[in-house]
Amino acid sequence: MNHVLSASWAGVLLLCLAFDLTGLAQQKPKNAGPVPEKQEGAEVAADRVLARFYETLDFAVIYREMYVSDPLKHREVQIIMGNLLLQGTRDLKVPPIDFATMERAYIAMRNFDFLVSAENFTDERDERFDKELKPNIEKYYMAMMSPGNWPILTSEQLDSRFTANLNHMSEFFRKYVVSRNFSTDLYRKRIASFKESRPPEQSLERLFGLSQDIYVVQRERLHLYFVEENGQFRMLSTTPRVMD
């Protein structure tokens, strides 16, 4: 499997786990556009998020240090995980799973999103990646997405059937992220050649019940969404920039 195909696999994985807000937020934002000075602040915040991630390769740090505060953080987790947990259910009711378990799953999902992206832009084309990717997909990802794995109805099932499998996949991708390549000429060249095929989602203000603006920033394979809290920009959510 060559790296072009490997990157395609990674894109499929990223898309399969991303929350599709399209059907939930059809209206356009109420404002004509973000205030330029505020957008610049969001861009700086996004740079900090990426730099911090490459320091740790652990999204839990971003979630703990750079995310919005409650109740917005709580709402984000509920939206993303609630949508996921509706898969395979017949009564369209989110199973009664405790928030701590959903939060672990959310962090595992975002960790995976960021690591897949980071591997794409920093790896050194190690031949082992191609050899190891397929068996890891088959063992963990395909098992997780198998119809027999759904619905997930309890906290224990979410931990064992979803979060654990994603964590295994993240461990695999983490091995091939080369943090020292972040912001190098090689990194910038790959960023320049990236082709976005999926626009950012619209009207997240309405979805979250906000009267303030949400600012979107493009970094690597991801759209990152920020809001201003007490004069600082904090991360709210993320969606993919690639369409299968």
C-alpha cells in the first residue's frame, strides 16, 4: 500500500468519525461576517492549539487547557456523542450513558482526528506505516464500525467497543507523527498542496444557542471553531476539511 492510498484510508477514517452538522444547521449566520480583528485572534488561538498538540500528541491536554468552559463544553460533547450513539438505535433516543464516559469517547475521537492529520503532514514516509495500517484498521477500526457493534447502549459498551478501539488506532498513528517536522519547509509544502473539499459548517451559533459569533480557522485537515470567552479565544469544536 503506497502512501497516497494510506492517506486516503486516513481520510476515510477521519470522515467516518466526524460529526456531520449539515442537517442540523442549515441557516446562514446572522452576521455578515466575523470582525477582522477577532478573526485574527482566532487564528492566533488556532496556532497555539496546534503547537500545544505537537508538544504533547495528546488531545486531552487541548481539551483540558484550551477548550471552552461549561456549559458550552458539556453541550459540545453531548451533541457529538449523542449523534454517534443514535447509530443503530430504533427509538431515536440517546442511551442513558453517563457524561464522564461520553467525555472519554469524545476525547478519543478528537485525539484520533488530530493524530491522523498530524501523521499526514509530518511523517517521513516510513514503509512500516503502509504494512501496519491495514491490519490495525481490520483489528480495531472495522471491528468498531461493524454493524454487530451497534447500537451501543451502556457506558461499559461505549468504553470497550468504541473508545478502546479508537485509542488503539491513535496509538498506531502517534508512532508515525514526527513532531520535529511541524512548521518545517516539508510541513509547509504539504500544507500548500492540500486541497480542501468540505467547507466549514454554518450557523453553529444556532445549534449551540449562542448570540455571539463562532470563528472558524483552517489548520491541516481540520476546521477549528472558536468562541471568545473573557477576552480569550477558546476552542469549541472541529470538523473535517475533506469530503470522501
